[in-house]
Amino acid sequence: MGKLLQIATFLVLLTAPAAAQPKIVTSFPMLQSLAAAVSGSEPQSIVRGGGSPHTYSMRPSDARALEQADLVIWIGEDYEGFLERPIKALGQRARVLELSEAPGVTTLKSREGGVWEGEGHSHSHAGHHHGDVDGHMFLDPKNAAAFGRAIAATLSEIDAPNAARYRANAEALAVKLDALDAELAAALRPLAGKPFIVFHDSLQYLEKRYGLTPAGSITVSPERRPSAQRLQRLRDRIARSKTICVFAEPQFDQALVRTVVEGTKAKTGTLDYVGAEVPPGADHYFTVMRGLATNLSSCLSQG
């Protein structure tokens, strides 16, 4: 009888469902991609379908997703401002990982104005620095690797039995990101010294990592339309710097780009750092980054 009981217990253990993986919710697809690579699961993204973290409005389904989450991952209030109040309302119901505060992340100060003459300043994470940080830090693959390790560390605390797997996945992700970094460096190196203007100041981390030559942005903030005086300053800047390309973003007003380049020799292109047309998943981050390099090279190589 004892032997039969042991066999029955063994069969129950074999057929018992595996413990549910932590439910992960991220703010936008680039973070969803990194979280998918580390967790081996399919995290949910609040912003999706080509939406912008700058202008997104929460829906009831988004609030429900946050309420059901075990882990919420975002950059921080300076970047996804729409999430600040909903995350505070969560209280202790979920772990919240603010990646701008993760160990090993290098941050850059936000640039003032839209015509840039000098260089920005960088520093590694050291305490809180809200209000003056450019939140597009995910566009540096070195930061993405630090994000992956922070995600693994937090998941390991939530789901200790799978800690070794999370850490191994984060290190495998870091290796892939190192390879991507080398690939992007080779692709973008020939573009040094070729001035360009972006729609809004979204590429500073990419520019600094790969030695690009930005000349300014059409908008200081994508939520506010630039004045006629500002647009004239940009046209003057295009002429003075011999700007080769002015880049639009698919999420925002394309007509502004046409207005800026009117009467100049500058060409136009599109840079999509949110991956509007890129399927979600662990490869999303890599596809978006390669797309940025391809579109920068395609337009700037004409000059």
C-alpha cells in the first residue's frame, strides 16, 4: 500500500501545473521586448500599436492590467508621465521597477531648446535626478543590458525558484546586445560629421554612443506645436550647418517636417524609435535599433 501511495504521489507531481510565471506589465514595447528576453514569457505593454509614451492616454483595460500585475516596468515619471498617478495608486499590490534608477545605467541631461550648438552631459546613475534627465536612455544598447540585469534581479526576488534562469537569460541578452552595439557602430561610423535634425529630441543616447552629428529638433516637446519663429530659426540652422536630412516620426505631424525643409536643400526621412510596424516580442528591440541605423544611413549617405 505504501508503494502504491508513493507512485500515486509521484504521478500527481508530474501532472501538476507549473507555478504561474509572474505577470509582467511594461510601459511600452521596447521595454516589453527586453522583459520578454529575460523572463521567457510574454509581458504586456501598456502603449502599443505605434502609440507614443509622450502622448498616451490610459484606458480602463490598461488600469486593469496594472492592478493584476506582479511586476510593472517603466523608465520613470520624466518619460512616461501618464503612468505616474496610476503607478502610485497601486500601493503595495505590485513591484514597480523604475529603470532610470537601475544600477549601471548611464543617463544624459535633457537638452534645452531645439537648436543645439554644444554637447550634452552624461553621468552614471547616482541617486535621484528627476526633472533634468532625457528618458530615451533605452536607445543605448549598454543601457538596455543594464535594464536586462535589473529585470532579472527583480524577477529573482519575486520568483526565487527561477532566479538562475532569469539571470542566465539576462546575460545571454547582454551578449546579444554587445553584438548589436558593434554592428551599429560599424554601420553608423561613416555618418559622423553629417548634420541632421530630428522631430523631437529622442536620439541623444544613440547620437552620443555612435558619434553622430545632430543639429536640432523641430519640437522641444512633441505635445506642443513649435512657433513660427522657432521654425524660422530651424530653417536658418539648416542653411548654416548644411543639414543633410530632417527626420519625421510616424507618430507625429508629418506636415511640420515639410514646412521646415521648404526652400532648403535638406532631404527628409523617417525615424521610428517606438517600432510602430515591428511585431512585439524578444526581437522587437533589435529590429527597431537596426531600423534606426538603416534609415539614418539611407538619408545621410546622400549628403
